[in-house]
Amino acid sequence: MPLLDVRGLTTRFRTERGELTAVDDVSFSLEAGQTLAIVGESGSGKSVTAMSLMRLIPNPPGRIVAGEILFEGQDLLKLSDAQMRDIRGNRIAMIFQEPMSSLNPALTVGMQIAEPVNVHRKEPWARAFEVARGLLEKVRIPDAASRLQTYPHQYSGGMRQRTMIAMALACQPKLIVADEPTTALDVTVQAQILDLLKELTRETGAALILITHDLGVVARYADAVAVMYGGRIVEQAKAETLYAKPRHPYTQGLLAAIPRLDGPAGHRLVPIAGQPPDLARLPPGCAFAPRCTKADARCAAERPVLREVAPLHFNACHHDVD
Amino acid sequence: MSTEPVQGASELLRVEDLRVHFPLRGTGLLGRSPGVVKAVDGVTFSLAAGQTLGLVGESGCGKSTTGLAVLRMQPVTSGKIIFEGDDITRQQARTGTFRRRMQMVYQDPYGSLNPRMRVSDLIGEPLQVHGMAGNRGEYDDRIAGLLKTVGLLPDMADRYPHEFSGGQRQRIGIARALALEPSLIICDEPVSALDVSIQAQVVNVLMELQERLGLAYLFIAHDLAVVRHLSHRVAVMYLGRIVEIAPRDDLYREPLHPYTQALLSAVPVADPSVEAQRQRVVVQGEVPSAVKPPSGCRFHTRCPHALERCKVDDPPLQDLGGGRSVACHLYDAASTSSAGGRSIPIVRAA
């Protein structure tokens, strides 16, 4: 049994422009200890997928309308709010993009890391603070004991994100969901934080879902990749396979569009024509069809389903025929 | 100093020992000044006509302040800015005649265009300000031509910015910058707010325009792959200083400064098979505060190769020949022997 098995997850939002489907029939699974990257551009549905997993979709305007989220065999969508609170921050932890807005500015760092240990593990506060000190050491914040008494504003961006990782690890979660954890950070700090996150998940055996727009980060840290476009997963494979043999025209387009640190420079990049789709006005067929060079009448009319086109390689494209 | 541009091209912009210091507000103990932030602290470079100089570094390194100082939108503490042969250091952006020839493209395509203005007015405003609008017919033709130049349709002239996507807005910003036929455009993170699939469109527009119009760019960005793609030469900044400047291929193939090495190493390549085999240089910690930069070499607190003298001696940017300069004691002829068994990157004359 996989650690996490998401089936047909669908999340909708009511907006002024009508109801839009931000996450549409998304399915994937994840084994313990594995790192799955969910990549996509803004509006692709990757962050809403993460928030749906945590059941943190604000209702209204949002609502999970269909699907199952089987975590250790249990459907999270069937749990009461109280039961879900027992899991959140305990067995599933989340790391957000903005460490400053996800840390409480009025509480000491020690308090914030110790809290989940006290709440979920029922450890007395003194013991919880001990655990917090150990965690700060683990995320390599120097002088951990005295740092417990300080406030988030006294920290740099990288230190705040280390604090977020310490909080996430506090209850030894089985799954960590990290939504663009390093997007706000400088590149040398990004490397430190992601290396640390990867090392700690390896050590604790936790699985990691890494939400990102950065194909380089995916290549360095992920075991498997799901590419999202217009609210759907359009391609999914092991990382090596996806980069070596991308099959969906969107994935191929993305990889051709980015300049690389290696390889040729100064040539014309191959952009993907057109604009990312408007979720409120998705075409009836394939969401990528208006930008796709291979698109034909069938693509415009009929939405392709995600199917296994090679072992463990899934693609949602009418033109993928072996 | 090997900050001169690639041979055969004429120098368009020269920046000499530029310093931009910001006094901290409020009074310190006993009425003493609480100090200054040395955002740019002795920057020297030059840029040839029709070429691109990439200016890279992490947040707070002074790259954007350098750009604003060159545009004369930021008061200069000391140093010189020579543009098209004239010393513009004491001129101001609003009144300086040079501003026809030097324009800017901003990072945020949403915040930098007035939402109440039509595209035709946004693009045409510089022409009106400089009294170059001509008669109605000429003006409309000019706007239509500029829209076409950046890959937009002439009939978009009557629309408002909100009707455009991020990539299209950035093209409008470029068209506005082109209106006065400048010789230099300062681009401050022009693609970093755009989605990956859109970035390539804007990068291509910038490259095409350079070829067609002979524009020079000072291309300020944190994305090392985009900078590599567009630049002829690249300068790497750290805490207000240029630590290394070199022709593009030399810098990326064989970075000399330990900070450049760490920076390049930190950027993942979008290829798992490459990543699996990459040798990585990892630096610890974060960029120190610019209010109290470290003594000696500003990078010594994070440098894996730091020597004793790096803590006290501030290394100057020294010319290594072949258009390369680096500010690092590892490349002092005298320091080679004192480095003991450390492996020192080999300096090759190009």
C-alpha cells in the first residue's frame, strides 16, 4: 500500500467570473521515503493540490468536490475537522513559501516549534522545548538554546525557512508537503535549505511532496515528477525518464524554453506560443491545445485522459501512440 | 584593469569606482550617526555599444542600485559615470539630456505601467515628453511600428494594460523604452516575474532587438542561466563589490572567484543525469549585513578557501588578462606559496 494515494481529486472555487475548477481529477500516489515534485506555472493548480491534501482550502469560496485522499489507507476527506487537526502538523506537515507570513511574529521561535510537540505528542512543555532545541540544532541553526527565546523577525530569510523545517519535523511526520519552499530565497541559501530538507527526509524516512515551478530544482531533488497544466496532471514519470524522454508537448515545450547553465548559449530559445489558460474559460478539449503545435480537431473537442504509455510513465495526450 | 569591453567595439558606458552609500536614519548613541549602508562600494566596469553586460548577484549585493545610479535615478556618493563620452555623474534623470539615449525596463510588468493609460499613450509618453511626437499621423505610425517591433499587434494601441498578460505587458514596457531610440537599456530583472514558458518569448524579443537596432543592455538579474544566455560579459557582485568580471563563456566554464563557483554550483541544471554527477561547491551561511560588512575580503566569512590574509586584506579587482578580472587573494602571485596544500584554481591566460 502506498503511503499516499490520491484519486480523482477535484477542487473548485466560486469566483466573480463563475465557478472554476482549480484541480481537476488529479490522481497520484507516493511511497514512503519518496520525493514527488509537482511542477507547473502559475494557475496550474499545483498549490491548490497541496492545500487540498492538507484540507486547508478556504470554504467559501473553495470546495473539494470529488476524490479520495488515502493516507496510510485512510481517506482524509472522510475525517471530521477534529480528526484532521490531529493529522495536520503531526503525521503530515507543511512548509509554506513565505516563512515570514507563516510564522507567528508574536511568539518565540521555541514556542512555535514546541507547540506541535506539546499538542500532538502530549509532551509537557519543558520536554517539548528540549525537543525544539534538538530540532533547531538539526536544521543547523547555531546557538540553538538561546535561539529558542528569539522572535522570527530577528531571523534572516534562510533561518526562518530552517525554523519552518524544524516545525515541520517536530512530530516526525510521515509526509511533508513543501509549497515553493525556497522561491523567496537567494540561490546559495536555496541550495542549503533543499539539501537539508532532502537529507532530513532521508534520515527520517518521510515522504516529500515538493511543489515548484523550477525544473532545475526538480532535476536535483525529485524521484518522480507530475507536470500540471490547467488544473490537471498532463504527464507523470520518474524524474530521469521525464527529462530524458518527455512525452507531453507541454513538458517538451517547457524543457526547450528554459535557458540552461550547460549546453549552448545565445541561440533563440523556443518559447511556447500563447498564454497559460484561463481556468474560468478552459477549452472543452485539451487545455494545452490552443498552444500546441500538434493540436487537431480531436484535441479541441475531447479531453485526453492520463494513461500509462510506458511502464510508470503517464501521459495525457491524444498524439501519444506507440 | 581589464574591465574594458570586448575588442573592436566602442565603449558606450564606463562606470568608475562608483559608490552609493545610504545613511541610516535616526541618531545613534550620543548623537553619532548610526552608520551607512554601503550598497555599492567601489564598482568599476564598462560596456561596449551593442553588447550585453550581465550583472548578477544575490539580493542586497547592490546590482539594482548600480543600475539606478547609472540611470541617475539614485544619488551617487562618489565615482564617475561616463555615457557616450559624457560625464553624466552630476546630471539628473529628469533633466539630463542623456535620458533619451538610456532607458529602463522594469521587473514588474504590472506595477510599472499606469493602469489608466492606453497602450498608445504609455508607449508614446516618452515621445511627448521629449517633444518628438510629431504630427498625429507620424505619431500613430510610430506607435504602430513600436508595437510591431516587440511582437504585438498595432490594433492593440487603444487597449489598457489590464487587458494584457504579463509577457505582453513586458513587451509594452520594452516598446516604451525603445520609443526614443536609445543606445542603452538598463533591464532590471525583466523576466523574473514571468512564467517559464513566457520568459523565453521576452528573452527572444530582447535578443532580436539587439541584433536589429544595435542596442546595448545592462542586464541585471539573479537568474544565472538567463544571464548566460543573453550576455557577452558577466560581472558578479557580492556586498556592493564586483568580485569577478569576465567574458561569458570563460566565466561559466571556469569561474575563478570562490563566490562565483559557489553561485554557479548552487543553481540546479534541469537534467537529473547531469545533476547526479555534478561536483558541488557549497557555501555556508547567508550574505552578511551591508551595514557592517566583514573586514578584509567581504566573502571570507563564507569562503571555503579563506586564508589568514583574507580576514584583513581587502583584495582589489585585479586584471588577469583576456578580459578577466577577479578580486581574490588566491590569484595573488605572492599568495600562491602561502596557501600550503590547498588546491588553488589554475589561472589560465586566455
